Amino acid sequence: MFVLELTYTAPVEPVDALMTEHITWLDEQYAAGVFIASGRKNPRDGGVILAVGEDRAAIEKIAAADPFAAHGVCAYRITEFIATKTAPALAPYRQQLP
């Protein structure tokens, strides 16, 4: 599992100009089963995405395709973790330690 933290590197106006494209990209990743939660940070200086996947390189490629990243208005910090405990609704995503 991965936590994708977005930090805006541009003022909010260019971010907002790309919001429709960003939401379309998010929707595609939800439909593909990669993203399971996302939202803006408070204060609004970026966002957070919770993603599932076995391959960090694939997650990095997905993040690079975000219109925000492609247009240089955000930077990504990706943290991989092993989800050994979850809420019952997230039980399908539980992992075993290696």
C-alpha cells in the first residue's frame, strides 16, 4: 500500500486550472482499483491519496501521469507501507509481513 502526498509547487490558480483534468485522472485510477481514498490537505497546500499496488515503479508512473505533476504544479512524496491492520471495510487490502 502507498501514501501519495502531493505538495503544490505553484500558486493555487494554476492548480485550479488543471482540476478537471486531475479529477478525470483520479477517476481513472479509482476505476482501475488503484486508489481507495483521496482528498485535499487542510490547509490547502496539496493532497493525499491512498493507493494499492504491488509495484512501487507502477505507482510512481501513475503519479507522474497526474496532470498536476505533468504540468509542474505539484511534487509527489510516495511512502510505501505494509497494511497489517485495517478497518473491516478495508480487510481485502490487509497484508502479511514478509
